[in-house]
Amino acid sequence: MSDATVVLNAPAEKPVRFRGGGFRTKPLGIISPIVFVVVIGLWELGSQSGLIDKLILPAPSEALQALLELIETGNLWKHLGASLQRLIVGWTAGTILGIGMGLAIGLFSYVRAGAQPLVSAIFPIPKIALLPLFIIWFGIGEGSKIATILFGTFFPTVIATYGGVDNVDRTLIRMAQSFGVSWSSIVRKIIIPGAMPAIHSGLRISIAIAIVLMVAAEMIGAEFGVGAYILLAGSLVATDQLIAGVALLSALGLIIAWLIGKAESYLLRWRT
Amino acid sequence: MEIRLKGISHSYRDGGLTVLSDINLSIQEGEIVCLIGPSGCGKSTLLRIIGGLELPSAGAVLQVGDPPPKSLNPLTYIFQDFALLPWRTVEGNISLALEDHSIGRKMRNEIIDDVLARTSLTEFRKVFPRQLSGGMKQRVAIARALSVNPAVMLMDEPLSALDSQTREILMADLIELWCRENFTAFYVTHNLAEAVRLGHRIAVLSRRPGKIREIIEIETPLDRRSVDSPELGRHQQHLWELLRDEARAADLELANV
């Protein structure tokens, strides 16, 4: 092809169309408070204007009023204190036992062969179904409620822990063996830290389960506790108190999730 | 201390797949013996057997003479994928190899200082592995291996996970280290250029079942082997001729499994 024809038939230049992009979320910090304010504002407006029947759904301001009342009378601490105590005792015990059992299943073939089918069989039972049995065993008081929470958190923790142990990088274990590191050191310095990320995601799940079970258990025979407060409000059709109780649970869940997040970013700071 | 392999054979699943067959080999003090062979010929398995991480089906690995008295872990590995604990800093990773020995905290710190200096890592002491490049990670693994004062180093493709420039730099480091300290090592690789640069002797394994086909000796001292020397080129060519058909056959074999 001669120079002349190149000039004459010079191919058109155009930029290549950009096809990447999309499918990537970016952090927009201001959106979430705006959504909150808008939803609650619309709700308040609807209640004030009479669009929403106050008996069916009270205005946020009324729920806030009920919450303030709860604080003034000092009942808040009675209910929240009772709930928190059950939650902390049950969840901590369930978590410690669960991690112990999970490690045992992960490390010892005999324990795995013996306990894994049991865990698989009991895990899917909704633990609230066992509450009547626990009431017979441990009495109507704190025992049965704590046992329900403990049981509910134990199994997911066991499964998360031994899953984490199974996924610890085998090359790290072989490396430690090649340096003559003892069995107990391998467990403490390699297997447990290696299983930590999995254990942590287990904790996130188990705390949610624990809150659900706590409320459920408190709805069956408890004098104090957020669950009991909500149940009482419901039977009195005091929907403002009911919403206040639910908001309390939401706040509790958020605070605990935040605490776990904090612990995670400290304990797992070697990641990412 | 010398290591002598006597009639090592190995098969998986009780007489099923034979991986290694009748390997006889020995290593002298201060010598680097390279093991090369096509993929799947059992060279890594052989290295695991030498270090006591796996038991051979037949034969024995003999240790001739005693390791130096200061050696904490006479047979020490360097792995292809570094095997650093991500939750420990550089210092902590080296410390792991020392913690189970009854040496005081002070002694331990001195050893760590020493090996970090020898691998020019002193300023990275408190850094986590994820902050390091591949080459630096392998350097940490080398520092960890040096910390236990090994009699024989067992290096399992230590440079294979690195890009070619880093590999070149680290190879020069290893050569320099050898010239200074005359360490003894089995060096498994599939890279012929590495083998001719680092090996005093090169044992060529055949494909499965792995047998020693030939042992090549290279007389030129390590520090006088340049990348483009015709002698090394000749050796490399010879090794490639030995391996080419094996490698091709091994390739087909794997496809048929």
C-alpha cells in the first residue's frame, strides 16, 4: 500500500469505549444517618397527621417518651440488667465450652468420630423447643434461661471452631514440626491463632442467636428482662412501650456487634 | 555431619503408586547438592524423607557423625511458600523456632539480632509478613532457618514462588551466604539455571518412580560462576537433554491419571 492511499483512507481514530466500572460499592458515610432520620421523620409525620393509627403503630416520639419513663422509674436497669446478666453468663459459658469442644473435635480423631454426629444431630434443633425441658431440669428461674442461651451458642461455636481448625494452613504445621516445635506449642501458637478468624465469625452468629433466645426465654416466665417487658407491653396493648423495648434490643445488638468488631480489629490486626 | 541415603524407596497406599525407587546419595559438609527432575518425580517427597517429615517405605536416611554442638535443629527446611505465620512479626516468626529450646530470653534476642543482621533484615524486625514482598518473606524464612544453626539445610524450591528479578537477587544472596558460611544443603528445584549456579553436585531424578539417573559434578567455585559462562551453559544443556524426554513423558502421564 502506497503512502498516498494511507493518507486518503486514513482509518478514523476513536477512543476505546470504557467497559470497566460498576459492581464496586464505595463508602458513603452520610447516607446512613440520612436514611435513619428520613424514615423516623416520615413515621412521626404519618402518626401526627393521623395517617398511621396510633394504636397500631405509636409515633416515635411516644416510644421515646416510654423509654424516658422507663429510665426515670429506674425500671430500665432492672430489665436491662437482668437481660444482660443472662446474656453474658450464657453466652460466655457457651462460647468457652464451644471453643473447647471445637478444638477437641478438630485435634483428636476419637473425639471427632464420637462427637461430630451428636453435634450435627443437636445443632438443628431450635433450642427454644428445649426450654420446657430445661425448666423441668433447672427450674423456672435463671437456670433454665441461661441453659437455653448456653445451648444455643455452644453448637454454632463448636462448628465454627473445628471448621477453623480444619482450615489452618497445613504447611505452617509442617513447618513447625520441621523445627521440632512441641505439640502444645503448635496448638497454642499456630492452630488457635489460625482458627481465630473462623471463631470470630462464629461469635458474630452466636451472639445474634443468644439475643433471640434470651428474649424468647424471658417471654416464658420471667419477672424482669427486656423480653418480659415487651411481652407485658404487648398484653396491655401498650405499643409505645413495646416499640421502646424493641429499640432497646436493636441498640443492644448494635453495641455488641461494635464491641466484637473492636475485639476483632485488635486480635486479627495481622490480617489485610 | 554428613547425611547418607541408603536405598530409599517410597510408595503411597501400600505398594500402590511407587514414587521413589532405590535412591542412594550422600552429602558432605559444606556442599550443596541439587535435586532436579520432572514434576511429580518425588523430589519434594525425598526432601521430606531426608528431614524426617515422612517415613520411606524402604531404606534409611543415616546421619554420619554428630551435628555441631550449638545446632538446635540439625535438619532445617526452607519452604517454597515461605511458611511464615501471618499473625507474628518477623521477629516473632524467628522466635517460634527458638521458643521450645531452653535458651533464655536474652540469648534468644541475641540470636534474632544476629540472623537479622546476616540477612540484612534488621530494620524489618517488627513488621508483619503481609507488609513484605515475596523476596523479603523468603529472606525471613532463611533467617529463621539460620537461627537454629542447622547442620544441613533442606531447601524445597525456595525461589520458585518469586518473580525472576527477585529470584536473581536472592540467588546472589544465597551464593554470598554460602561463600561466607559454607552451609550444607539439599536444594530441590526444577529450574536448571538455579541448579548449575548453586550446586556442587546435581542429582538428576527420572520420572516416576524416581531414580537417580545421573549425578553431575561442577568444579567451578560458586563465587566464580557467572550467568553467561559457557561451562554452565554446557552443563545446563546437558541437564536439559537428560530431562527433556522425561519431562514430556511425565506431562502425558499426569494427563492420563
